[in-house]
Amino acid sequence: MNKRIQELFVRAYGYVPLPIEDHISPEMERFAELMVVEFTETVKQTANELAESGFRQGQSEEEVMKSVNGALAVLKVMRERFEVGMTTEDKKTLIKELLGVKND
């Protein structure tokens, strides 16, 4: 479990004797991982909705990408903070999906 999630665990439960790992069940760790995945998926969905909305409103690709890049910046910070990786290839794929470009 990453350090940030451990800090949140201690805040939620109050004092936890060290080592903290002795007090975290595999189910609790899996729950934390699933929450991070859910948060990142929500941000990705928001980026997609921003792109669709922008194109429907007649925004240029440049204007749409400014909005989408804002959401992707949030996603990057979340993934770094909770130690969830996003490769450059993942970013390229996501941007292509948001712009409606087919991946071959």
C-alpha cells in the first residue's frame, strides 16, 4: 500500500501501531486500489465528456485539447500521488480516443 493511502488509513482509524502493514488486511488494500482506479476512471470519463461537449459546441481542436489537458493534468497528479502509472503510450491512446481517432 502506498504511503499516501497509509496516511489516509491512519486518519480514518486514528492511531495505528507500527508497522501499519500489520493492521491492513488484503481486502482493505484491494479496496484502496479499487478506489484509486475508480477515481482515475472518473477523471478519464470527465475528459471524454469535455471533448464531446467542446466539439458539439463547435470549439476548435485546440480549444478542446486545452480542456482535455486540464483533466489529464488532474489524472496525472492523482496517479502520481497514489503511485498508479500511466505510460506515454496510455496517454497517446487516451488522447486519440478523446479525439475520435481510430487506433490500429
